Amino acid sequence: MRLHDLKPRPGARHRRKRLGQGESSGHGKTSGRGGKGQTARSGSSIRIGFEGGQMPLIRRIPKRGFNNARHAITYLPVNLEALNCFDDGARVDEAALRSAGLANGRGEGIKILGGGDLTRKLTVSAHSFSASAKAKIEAKGGVCEFLVPPRPPRPAPAPLPPRPPAAPKTESEGGKEAKAEASEKPPKQAKKPKPEVAKPDAAAPGTAGQESPKS
């Protein structure tokens, strides 16, 4: 085996696809692009799932799984200003609202909203009240009766179970800990200060080499 004998594996290299060379080139009259239109143009791209404007398949098939919209409560709204049609001191409930034409259609309950001003003292019985509507009704001396009591607070989560006791250490683990403790170096002790040694007084300058006078 020599360097000039090395060749790529069969099928690893291909000839360049030459387009626009006629029908005898093997790519047909339109070079594999089909007929005329958007897909035959250079640079065209269509997003995945696009079906030309009709309802795509992902939107046609039914959906499964959890959805908050299925559990939502649909209320029939009634503004506070519309309750002025009732007599002063009257009791207003769902039947009275439907008979007066103020709550029409299907709904799981009636909600009183705070739109407008209330000029009468009423006892209103509904499934829900807005904060402003409740304040305006009570300001006129009326009473707000909730047909559905407010949801109770969520219970506190259950405490976690206690952890099981730790397993006894094996001999191998005990030996490792002993080696680790032995390998730790003891802390360095503070050095004791050395005692100071009294040095002889140095001769006064200018007296070096002079002899003391003889008596």
C-alpha cells in the first residue's frame, strides 16, 4: 500500500448535479422542480404544515389532555346600574334577574359587576360579586348573599416521612476515615520567643587602640 494507491470508498463522492441540461440529462425538462409556481422559484420556502391556506391538519384533529378552559366557571354579568329597576328593599335573585331580562343565556352562575351607581337598598343574591359592586351595595344598606360559598383554603401539604436511620459503617469505610485523619497534619504551634542575651557595651568611638593610663 502506497500513497498513490489510496482512494475514497465507493459511493463517498458524487458528481455535481448539473441542472438545465435538457431531458437527456436524466433530470427531466424542469430539473426536478415540477411545474411552474411558488415551489419552482429560487429561494422559495414554505413552512412545515402549511397547506395553502386551508385548515391545516394539526388544527383539524381533536385535542386531548388537560385544559384549564374546560374547568372555567362561566358567569352571566349584570351591572349594578341595571338593578335600579327593582323596588327599594326588594330581594333580587337569579329568577328575578331572568324574569326582568337582565340575565339571558346559559351560564353556571350570575356575577354582579360594579358598573354604574345604585340608588336603592336591595338584598342581592348571586353567585359572585365584584369588589366594587359589593362595596356599593353595602354602602346603600343592602346585603350581598353568595349562593356558592368561597373556596376553602388549600390544605397544608403532608409532612415528609422521616428518613431511615443511617446504615452502620463497614470496616473498609472505617479504615478510610482513619487514614484520612492520620494524613491530616497537626496545626503548627506558635514559636516561643527566644530569650534576649545581654550584649557587652561597645567601646566609645575614638577610643579604639588607646591604652588605659598606668597608675
